[in-house]
Amino acid sequence: MKARLNEARIRFSKTHDLEHLLDLVAPVEPLWLMMKPRLKSLTLFAVTVRYPGMFADPVKARAAFESCKRFRALARLSLGLKP
């Protein structure tokens, strides 16, 4: 999303908040809004699980991985890239 924001010359601050980044990029990539619930949950993984004592159980990790795959496929389709 940050690359697409840069390409569209949309300014954004340093953040790991995927929901916020999605709101910013929505005017140029409105189809990406369908991923909002999944991206909201992924934001938790951006920071929380990087610290000692914090981890994702296998079920949550697999769900996060699937969300990433779905968003990647949607983004590649939107950008005219091969799946």
C-alpha cells in the first residue's frame, strides 16, 4: 500500500496501521476496501508479535497468512501484475 500511495503522490506518515493506509489509498484503489476487516486484524501482527513473550498461535498465524495472500492477489490484479 505504501508503494501505491507513493506512486499516487499521496502523503502518509510512518505507520504500521494497515487500516489507516487503506483509508488513504482507497480513492485510487477502491476495490481494496473489501479487505478492510482482514487488514485491521493484520495490523495487530505488525508490532505485537515482534516482542518477547508475544506470539501468534498456529491458527491465528495461518489466518494472518491467508489474509496476506488474499490482499497480495487483489493488489497484483489491481496493478495489472501476474498473480
